[in-house]
Amino acid sequence: MVVREIMEQPKAEVTSKKLGGLRTMPFIITNEALEKVASIGLQANMIFYLMYEYHLEVATGASILFLWTSLSYLTPIIGAFLSDSWLGRFRVITLGTIISLLGIVILWCTAIFPKARPVHCNMLSGEKCHSPKPAQLLLLLFSFVLMSIGSGGIKPCSMAFGADQMENPENPKNASIMQIFFNWYYASVGLSVMIAVTVMVYIQDSAGWVVGFGVPAGVMLVSTISFLLGSSVYVKVSANKKLSAGFLQVIAAAWKNRHLNLQPTNSDGWYILRGSKLVTPTNKLSYLNKACMITNAEKDLSPDGLAKDPWSLCTVRQVEELKALINVLPIWSTGIIIGVVMNQNSFPAVQAGTMERHIFPHMKLPAASFSIFGILTLTIWVVIYDRLLVPLISKYTKRPRGLTRKQRIGAGLVLSCFATTVAAEVERHRRSTAIKEGFANNEHGVVTMSARWLVPQYCLSGLAEAFNVIGQIEFYYSQFPKSMASIAVALFTLGFGLGSLLGSLIVTVMNDVTKKWGVSWVSSNLNQGHYDYYYLVLTVMSVVNFLYFLLCSWAYGSCEDKTIWDEGDYDEDMKGEEMHKSGEYQVDASVA
């Protein structure tokens, strides 16, 4: 999946003028691009490896891949936490790259050594196939877990680490340099994904799994070496250990002070640091305001004016950061269902495998490569929207970005409804054609219907992603301070991770329930199953989800009415903390 990550990174602490700059870009961009080529190139075609080499049913294989995708979206949250609050971005990317390489090598070994897989059988001839032994399946799943852990170290840190190298506020050309970096970054990610779903899939189809998995292993090795070669010239920003405990401290402090009565918001008894413009908490979620109330200055504050116990007294800013996170959660939750729709990779690939796949007379596209139409749609639409439509729409909406962020999120949800509706109708037609052509009992039969019928649903999914995902990330960034940049990305990945988890649950439940009625809707024999019904179920869920989004959007109110963060306040917080450790003080004692 390609996602245009739009972020403003916290300012890097440039330790030396000799470090960072454009010369670090080849190392960083190569690492990210090659990791995408390797990992996505494996995921795109994996359903067929599970079906033909491990003899798993389509539903079982799809559930496993949903879980793998879910884990790959959830681990970046841990990676972001480790990088921002403990190890720093360089170490986390290094560990992630090495672990991902190890996972790919183990997967490669399952293709090299016959005993790592069930005994080979010819499924096309109807030969009875043996299920994988627990140890064989465990080794395969272990490789998936390692690749997900590795991805969790690379995804949330790579772009931010690159921005650290470029950031130089003293340079008048800093903004244009940063834009050059982001443009190259986006271009490399898009190009790498297209290579993954075409070249890598073609190699696996034509040269077999040993070569098909060996090439990604080699690519990942080059990625690892490339990143480490630049180690001596990188700017390495220190981790901010304060951020990791901030939310927990607010919750703990509010709980400890739960028996106290709230003071008026215009009172001067709130705990703030010098220079902060957030001098009073907002009225929303007022229960949390008890975390920043100074009830007894002698008891709560040290002689230098700082809180004696940060688990009993927090700053107004800390409280407002937690409120900002809680306030966006309802809108964030609408991204879970669309996460199910966006991660429909296995079933369309299996459908394409039963259809005529010639795009041109002498060009036959691999079944797993049809996802490239979604990627191309997303990429082309982003360019058209930014360069052509935004200037036109902004004339009528009077908004610099044309549509509001919430409008783009909602538009993506609507398009996802159309995507699953079209998918249901195409599958109904494909199944009907297969039965007419005598393939009712032949799951490997190839119908005369062209796989180009699948292109519209991929294009609609790409458009839905372009609107919803970019809208989500921009929405989180607009409502959070820069100190929560990693959390903004983590929210998106968490939503899509839970979406994949839900997708696995839907397939499993649907398979178990409908099997009792005769033939499972998600049967390995697509011609006997009813994947059109499966897509209709997703359509109903998507429509309900859109209505839920409208309610959440109305309840949230205008984005422009939210807290305007004083970014200098964050720097003051950090300076105050460090000066407190050195015996100096940076707090406005008048609040006591």
C-alpha cells in the first residue's frame, strides 16, 4: 500500500555542520525503497505460496495474511515509541532493517529446503495434498512475525530520520530543500511499490519460489548495507524520554485528584511552564483538568517551582495533548472498516488467477500484479488533485486545500462503498460465466472473462485511499502539536492494523457460519462459493461506517476551533526539564 505521509517533523538537534544534508539521502531513500520492494514483493503473491506449497484453503490463507498485515501496521506504534522515547531513530531503523532481513532469509529457507514444507503434490490433477505440520507452519509464521517487527522499526522512522538530515532553520532555503526531500521520498516509495507488484511477482511466477524469494533477500541485504554505510554522516537526534510517560502521568494525576473539586478555568492555580500560552485548560473532558491543578504550592512544587511528582501534577499542555488524542478517537475509529476494504489483496488476486489476464495481445499480467492499477490511480490522482483541482475548488470553498480534511476522509469512505459494490457485481458476473462454461467443480478453470474487469474496483480503492488516508494523516497533524508527530502516524497505522485484524475475523466467522449452510461463501472453489456476497457484506458495513462518520464529524465540530498549539511551548518544556536537572530553573513561580 502506498500512502502519502504528510508530516512536519520536530526540529533536529544538529550536532555538527559536517553531518546530514543531501549527501545522506541516497543511503536513507535506498534503504526505504528497497525495503518496500522486498516486503511488498513478498506480500503481493503470498496467497498463492500458501495455497500451492502449504496446501491451505483460500479462507485460511487470507486470514493469515490479514493477521500478517495487521501485525505490520501495529508494530510501527512500538517502533515510534522506542525511537521517540528510548533508542532514537537511527538505532530503531538499524534494528528493524536487520530483523526484516532475517525474516526474509527464513522465508527463503522454507522455499529452499523441501522438509520445511508439506510434501509436494499436484493440486491441478486432483491429487490429495497433505496439510503442513505444526513445526512447518510455525517456521513460516515466524518469518512473517520477524518481517512485521522489522517493518515496525523502519516505517515510522525513515521519513522522520530523513527530515532530521535536512532540517536547518538557519538556512533561508530550508523549506525548498525539505520539499525536495519529500518529493524524492514520495517518488521512491511509489516507484518501489510498483516494482514490487510487477517485477518481483513476475520473477516468482516465472522462476519459482526459490529464486522469487532469493531476490528479495538480496535486495534487503543491499538495503541494510546501504543504510549502515551512511552511519558516519547522519544527524542522530536524541530520544525524548519525557514523551513516553506524558499521557500516563495525566491519567494517574487525574485519578489521584479525583476527589478534589474543579477550580474555575479562569483561575491562576494551573501548573504551567514559563513561556507557555496554554495557561488554562479547556472545558472539554474537564475531569482531566484535575491533573494540572495546584492545590498546595508547598506540597506540590519544589523550591525551583517544578512539580515534585509528575505523576501527581502535570502541565496544562500535557493535559491538552491527551485531550486532543481522545477527541480524535471517534473519527479515527471510522478508519478501521476502510482498513478492511483497503487490505483486500488476497481474494482479488485469486479471482484474477481464474480469469484471462492478457492486458495486451502479447502481455499477460501475473494475477497478483493487478493491484498496480490501484497504486497508479492513487499516484496520478494525488498529482491531479494537488496541481489542478485544488486551485479550482479553493475558488469556491475559500480554503487553501480545496476540501476540508474531514470532507476528504468522508469522500474516501464513500468511494470505498462503491469499490466493494463494484467488486461484488464483477464477482457475480465472473462466477456466472464460470458456471456457464462448465467450471462449477473446477476451481482452477480459467474463464474467458478478462481480468480487466477487476481494474475499476482497484481504481476505486486507490481513489478511496488517496482521499481517506491522506485526509486522516493531515487531520491528525492539524489537531496535534509537533511533539506528537509520531503519534499522528501511529494512529493511522493502528487503525489499518485493527482493520486487517477485523478482516481476518470476518473471513473466519463467515467461513465457519456459511459452511454449515452447505458451501462456504469463501470456499477455495470460487465457483461454488459466493465471494459476491462477501463483498456485499463489506458494502453494508462500509455504508454504516460512513453514517457513523457523519455523526462523529458533527460531534467533533469545526477543526478550526481546536487548540492552537504554541510550538515554542514544547521547547520551553524541554529546556525547563533539562535546567531542572542541572540545578537551574525555568518555571514561572507566580503560578504558585
